[in-house]
Amino acid sequence: MEAAVSSAESPALHPGSALSDVLQDLPALYRKVSARYFGGSRTGRHFVPSKLKRDPATAEVLRQAAAAPRGFGHVVDLGCGRGQLGLALLLAGLASRVSGYDLDGLRIRDAQLAARGLPAEFAQADLNAPDLPAGDTLMLMDVLYLLPEEGQARLLAAMAAAARERMVIRTVDPELGWRSTVGRGMEVLNRRLRGETAEGLCMMPMARLRQSLDALGFVAAVRPCWEGTPFPNVLVMAHRR
Ligand SMILES: C[S@@+](CC[C@H](N)C(=O)[O-])C[C@H]1O[C@@H](n2cnc3c(N)ncnc32)[C@H](O)[C@@H]1O
């Protein structure tokens, strides 16, 4: 995967204790990130501030990066959408560089515009045929269950080969009772709205995901990541053994 790096104005790195400052004023960070999207698409301008604020994964991923001794380093964000989470990590001083990839060219365009002047690169790519650059942290947020079963296994193997330290995966747990029913219903609805069928919808059980990561040399911890929502989202932090 190739992407043009924007001319880099490196933000200071703040992993460790100094990070608490950033975490104590998340609204200020979200405003800073959102302002970068003002020149992009109308959808992006509206979506980014709301996504940063309302999705519990944003603050949780920032907290995880803050707890890592050197932050997340070079983050490779797969299925990055408009790239707002990667840019939040960068602007918080919790990543040294971000490389983001997504199938959707319009989202990538928004990400490229927003990333101007930062050590970040965004490009269009299909994760069904992964050819991933190496990074300290390979991130996959709300994407795994969008791929067919065999594509999921291929992508996890490619991520394991590319991740120097860790993988951060937000996905859905299909074994959480009513939450999983709501999550499945939502995904079927989203697919219908996109004109797709729900066939092949494959939400990997956590035991299988953990086993796969273990076989690839990673120890995984799974934690709830649904705060304030009725969805079965979980955050999987997998560290190289
Ligand atoms: C639910 S969105 C999540 C976006 C982003 N990770 C975030 O948290 O804001 C899923 C993203 O996966 C992308 N995607 C779906 N299938 C893909 C594929 N085969 N290759 C690359 N990106 C894909 C979509 O274009 C979309 O941007």
C-alpha cells in the first residue's frame, strides 16, 4: 500500500504522565481535530465532531495510548474512514505518525485534507487484499465484521506480520445476548441501506478471535466498549508476546 506523506510538522510526543493533561480536556482535543475537517465534505464536517464525542471508543483508545510507555508510535489505521481517530492520537502527542487506508475514496479525501501539515498519510486500499506497511500499532476499528470470513483471517494474519508492538481492534461480540441482537439488526439495516444483502455477515466470537491472535503470537485482552449505547462493541488490545 502506498500513500503520500503530507509535509510533516511533528507534534510533540506526550506518552506517560504528561498525557493526563490531554485526557483531562478531551473536548478541546476534539475541537482541534474537528476544525481540520472544516475544508472537507459537508458530511465529514458534520460527522467528525459527533463521532469523536459520542463514540466511547475515541476516549478509550486515547486512554490506552496514554498508558503505553511510548504512546502508540507509528499507527497504521485500517478502514480508517475519515481518519479522525488517528489524527486525534497525533494531535494528542500519542502517535508519532499515522498511515490510514480505506476503500472509500471520498472519506480518504477528507482525511488527506484534514491531515495537511501533519506526519500522516492516507490512501485508498481494499483490505480484502491486504499488503500492509509495518507499524508499531495496527488499528482496526469497526471493520473486521464487514469482511467475509476468509478475508477476516487473512487480514488478522497480515496485521500480525505488520504490527511491531500491538493491535487495537474494535469489533462486535456476537455472544452478548440482547446487545448482540441489536448489533446484528443494526448491521443488517446498514447493509440494506447501502443496497447490500446481509448474506455472509460474520461476527467472529471472542474465543475464536483470541485463539487466532494467540496463534499469531499476540496476547489479547477484550473489554466492553459500548458505554451509553445498546451495542455489543468491544475493544481488543493485543500485544506481541
Ligand atoms: C464503520 S466504518 C469505521 C471507520 C473508522 N474506522 C472509524 O472508526 O471511524 C467502516 C469503514 O471500513 C471501510 N471498509 C469496509 N470494507 C473495506 C475494505 N474491504 N477495505 C477497506 N476499507 C473497508 C469503510 O469504507 C468504512 O470507512
